[in-house]
Amino acid sequence: MRSLLFTLSLLCFASQTSLSWKKEEFRSCDQTPFCKRARSRAPGTCSLIATDVTISDGDLVAKLTPKDNDDHINPLILSLSVYRNGIVRLRIDEDHSLNPPKKRFRVPDVLVSELEAKKIRLEKFATENDPPSSVVHVGDGYEAVVRHEPFEVYVRERSGDRRRVLRVEAH
């Protein structure tokens, strides 16, 4: 008898939980432009190239453009910041100098406030030719590399076998 009562109450609870979810209150992928664009591309079809690499406000900054300009995709701005203790921060954002700039919600920085005091202002970067890359010293025997074509960012050991310890690419 107790098990029957327990089963019935569990069934009631489960039905209430499943009936409280309303599918029509949530948007599907067909209703959001971002999702439609992202799913319309086959994986690996949007190869990016890093161009116009400079140092700006102590960060390594580059413009990311599609390899094939047939896509009519606005360029993105890559910003690589270096902090003490080997911390590297990579941000990729829309180019806000384009007209008209799109107003988007931006999540407040999730980094702790005292980290900004530990920022290392980059003054220069080295270049490598095979493959074309820009390199900045991160500290503690590591360096961050922005490979231009195809676009890739990785952190590697500075000496020895130059083993990669972190890698981000556009595929």
C-alpha cells in the first residue's frame, strides 16, 4: 500500500513538472538570426586572417577578416592582453568604428578588479615569417603567438621544443 501511494505521488509530481514547461515561451533556432547564420555554415568554411597587427593601449590588436570576402562579414577586432603571473586575456569583438555601430549587451568584466593593476603594457611584438605570426612575451618562459593565416592563437614554451600549452583556432 505504501509503495502504491509513493508511486502515485511521484507520478503526480513528475506530471506537474513536465506540464509546467511551455515550449511556446522559448525561441527556436529558426527565430534567432544568430543561430540561423551559425547553422547555415558548414564547419570550417569561415577561415579568418589576422591583419593590421599593432600595439594599442598596451594590448596586441589585430583585425580578423574572412579569407574569402564573398561572405560580406564585417571584420572582428582581436585584443590580446598580458598580465603578471602568465595570465593572457583574449577578446574578440565587433569593430565599433563601423557605421552604424550595433549596440549590444556587454557582460561586465568577470575578472577581479585588482587584476587590472597587474597588466603588463606591451610595447613591441616580434614577427615570424614561417608561418606569418606575431609573438609577444608572456612571462615565466612562455610566449603568446597570433598566427595570421590561417588564424590561430596559441601559447607556447619560449625555449626547448617550444611545446604548445594552449591553442585557439577559427575552425
